[in-house]
Amino acid sequence: MSHDHTTAVPSARDASGGAEGGGAGHPVSDPHAGHDPHAGHDAHADHDAHVGHDAHAGHGGDHSHHDPGMFRRKFWLSLVLTIPTMVFSTGLQDILGLDGPRFPGSQYIPALFGLVLFVYGGTVFVKGGLQEIKGRQPGMMTLISLAIVVAFGYSAAVTLGFPGMDFWWELATLITIMLLGHWVEMSAIMGAQNALGELAKLIPDQADLMHGDHVMAVPVAQLAVGDSVLVRPGAAVPVDGEVTDGQSEVNESLLTGESTLVGKTPGSTVIAGSINGSGSLTVRVTKTGDDTALAGVMKLVADAQASKSGAQVLADRAAALLFYVALAAAVITLIAWLFISPDDPAFVIERVVTVLIIACPHALGLAIPLVAQLSTAIGAKRGVLVRSRAALEDARNLQVVLFDKTGTLTEGRQGVVDVLPATADVTADRVLALAASVEAQSEHPIARAIVSQASGRSLAVPLSGAFGSLAGRGASATVEGQVLTVASSRVVTERGLEVDSTLASAAADASSEGKTVVYLMSETDVLGAITLADVIRAESAEAVAQLRARGIRVAMLTGDSHGVAAWVGSQLGITEIFAEVLPGEKADVVKRLQQGGTRVAMVGDGVNDAPALTQADVGIAIGAGTDVAIESAGIVLASSDPRGVSDTITLSRATYRKMVQNLWWAAGYNILGIPLAAGVLFGWGILLSPAVGAVLMSASTIVVAANAQLLRRLDLAK
């Protein structure tokens, strides 16, 4: 059942390019790697080295600060501890004008729980703040830790007799709200970085090594260049190599982007990780370990991930600015009031503490995470899954969207484009029905496409018998008493059959466009031809139109031939096309488009797209694609609908607007409150007390949360 239906067969360079291109340019770490028991696992070791990589480790590299599970656990326990702290806090009771439960010693309950909260929930922020200071990059952690330490120290002093009102309840709520904010934030932006692991999984752990007539299973790590391995039908190819015996068709789409199976005969090259078809192949090993095409792609992914700088979170920028403002205001307040009221140190300290409490980022800590959580939920309902918040934020500035063709703009499967009868005596439906009868028992993708098209047209398909495959050429069967064959032009030539000039011209035009052409023939005549091509998704044209309407350039790249690419581009209105692009070159295409600071999004679904997805400013994976493509992208379109790219941009712009609004709301309270707390209007009788400052900051949290909820009104177009 091996077919060779293609007239637009990929060139030898295309068929082998993945093997040559993927490993090219990557130095061989050990020329004898094939003899090293561990050499075959170099790629896996590479993966292990990067699995723990945290692209967001901006706080001194302490990965615990990015563990949503840790923040979740601390939040719930801190919330439980906060309740009694607030209930027994005399300061809060005085502010609210309530008479809470009091008994001998109850005044120390807030202090006890406040101490526990500081140690259990607050130290993670203090450690993070110290790391930011060591790295000379103060941010949210620094600001939070400053507020926590000041609130703790002042409250402890008041509890021990210093004149003033303690803020144990403020300390408790600050820690709890910040834990909640970081839990939400980490949950929104953290995603498993398993791209390299998914790549490594494509290579089988064992191979069938041949010794003469004897076949033995050995670990892939033990294979050496020159060994011969047996690749059974349906099995994954374990190494890069050259076919020495057998013939089959191999699925290399995950690595090369080719939309059709690639025929393999003695002399053909095969790529590790590709899937063998129905025939058995004997393969001589030519590359192992780091030299394989797949390992080359893995290296490209790792390099792109390592070199891509992460976008700094807006809230951290605001927190850093607020940190310096708070310190400066506190110092100025201290000096000014020491000069104005040198005999009232308690009042002076109260002013300084009030300034620092006003700087407590209650609302700022939730301003971004709440919007991020809502935007991811809204996107998920439309099939836009956000794996990286930075990617969603960057999508608003996109200037170019680069689509991979196969599996993205197209469905990655063959479909019938046209049916061409040889003479006026035979209709197109008749040609299709007879061809479907011949192919009814075949599992070949082209056969399935022909049968599916006949079924879709509700044609009466005659019964067939005596089905047989023409090895590497086509298929034949007996239909209505005559032997019919569906095969490529090679079989037509071998049989010496004449093709009508009109049919030959139409077939040549189809071939020049990169379409696959197969012929239906009897033993004496050519009855017609069927052209097939990669099926274009129904939504692709609208997706391209939506992006163009936004003023965004649309480009396409593919591993397929220029003819195939040009035909797809003409159907979708895409003129900027990159064809016959090898796996290792796709990231280079993205880099070329990025020249001059152009913001580029890459949309793809295959293993060969992974380096380009990570190189792009925004990587968008089609959800029906491979796991490695999904793991390499910041955005995943779960529905495989390319219109989701436009939805992503809409969501990005709306999310960014809401984030900016929340930041102004959150920081606005601080900008207004800090001068009032410092006492700049004291001469006019306006002085912000610590209690009012604390309440004001808590109220700002409510405003920010309510504003974030307005994002739910966003309606993503379908």
C-alpha cells in the first residue's frame, strides 16, 4: 500500500534538508559520541539542564518566589491568622467605633498573631526585597518588605509602651493581600517550560540494531555512526541516517513542515524523530546525539529562550519608583518635623510611619494580577490560552504576524482541489467515483482524501475487488469488470499511455502550483486526473483580512516548495512568502523580520516551529499542534482557529489599558496620600493620621478590584 502519488515531490534537498540543516552549524562535542553509553542522551541532558529554567527569575534567582503553590499555602494560613488579629485589634476597633471582645491579656493577641504572620508570611517578601536590593533593582518585593518591616517595628514598639496606635491589623491584612496578589500573579504567568522535554520525547529510547541476520534491541545511546538499524512500520526513526534497504513513506511533518509523506528508498536520508509508514527500512546511522537534526532544533530552542529578555512587569516599575519616592518622602518628613517639633519625637515618628504606611502597595500588589487573571479567563472562553503574561502584554504592539503554513493556515492534510476528466464522455463525478472505488481499501492520505471527497459529494461509489498496491507508485483494483489504477504520472509514462493535451496542460499548471496530481487510468486509457493540495482552513482568509484591517503585515513561511506556498498565498491574499525554509532557518526568518525593531509574532504548530516561536516577540501556537510548539509559545490557540490571533491582539490592548488604569488608581492614592501624610498641608489644618492612611490604602484595593472586573465586558469578535 505504498504510494508515490506526488508529481510535486520534494527535492532531495528538501527531503534531506532537515537532517542536514538541523545539525548544521552546531559543533560536535565529541567525535566518538556514538560509542559513549551516555552520548545518545546528550539531548536529554540538555533538556534536564533547562527544565528548571525560570524565565521570570528577576528576584535574585530564588525560584521559591515564583512558586504559586507556596503562595497559595501561605495565603490560606495567613488569612486564618488575620481574622483573630483584626477581631482583637484595639486600633481597628477604635477606627470603626466598635467594642470588640476584650479580656485581660487580649491586647497581646494581635501582637502574637502579628509576629507569627510576620515570620510565616512576611519573610518571603523580606528575603525577596533583600535580593532585589543586592541586585540593585528594587521593586515590588522591596516596597512590600519595607512596609512590612515598618508596620511590624512600629506596632511592636507601641505594644511595648511607645506612645501611639499599633497597626498589627494593618500588618496582617498587608501580608495576606500581598500573598493573594502574588499567588494570583504566579498562577497567571507561570507555565511549565517543557519544550526541550517534548522534543526529547520524540526520539525512542531503544533501537533495533542489526548484526547480519540478527536483530537486537539496544539503547539508542549505544548506537555509533556506521551501525545499521531496522525501522519497523509505524515506528519512530531513532537516529539520523541513510536508507540502505527497503522502501516506505515517512512522516517528517513535525520536523520539516512538509505537508505530504516523503518517499524513502535506498540512498534517501531519514531524520531522528520522524515516523515510518507501512514499509520496513534498514538505516545506516550517520549522526547521533548532538549532531542529529532534532538535537539541533533543541539547541535553537534553548538558545532563543536564553537570549530573549523578559519584559519587566509594569507593577514592578511602579513599585521601584514608589520605593524611592517613599524613602525620600520619609527622610524629608523626618528632617522637617525634627526641625519643626524637636520636643515631640513620638509625633515625628508617627508622621514617618504614616508616610511609609501610605506607601504600602495594597492596591498596587493586586492591580496587575487581577487583570491578568481576568484576561486569561476571558481569553480561554474564546480559545486564546495565555501561557505568558509578558507575551499577552507584548501582543498589543505587533507589526508583523508570520504564519507557518502547514497545520496553521492549512489543515495539514491532503484534500481534493479539482477533478479533471480526460474526455467529454466522462464526467468529473464519474472520475472521482471510480478513483474512490479503487482507493476504498487504502489507508494512504491521498486515498483517504479522494474517498472523503466522493463521500462529501454523495456519489455512488462502485464496489471494487482484487485491490493491490503498486509499490511506491499507486494502487489498483477491479471495478465493474475492468482493472483501474490510480497513480502518479510515472505510471502513465511506464505504461506508454497518451494523455489528452488539455488534460496534460491542466495537470502541468496544477503541478507548477505545487499541487499533487494523480491519474485514473484503465489498462489502455487515461480517464482523468485529480489534483490535491493541503486543505486551507476555512477561517484563514478571514484571519488574514482581520489582521490587515488593523494595519498589520501578514507573512507566511513553510518548508514546502515555492509552488505550494505561492498557491496558498494567492488563495489568502498573502504576498510576503518564505518557502523551502529548513527547520534551522525559520528562526532566522523571524530575526530578519525583526530588524529595525519590528515587533513580530510567529504562529505555528510543529516541532520545527519551536525555535521561531521562541525567537519571535510573541509566539502563538495552534492548540492542535505538537506539544513542543505549545510549550515554546506564550499564547496557544486551543481551537486551532487562526482568527484567534486577532482576538489575542484585541485582548492584549484591552488588558493593557485596564492595567494602566489600575496602576494609576493604585499609585494615585500614594501620590496624593504621601504628601498629606508628610504634613505638607499641616498649616491649613489638614493632617492625615496613620489610621486614615491605612483605611485609605485598603479602600484603594476595592477600587482596583472593581475596575478590573469591568474587563469582563470585553467582547471578542468571532
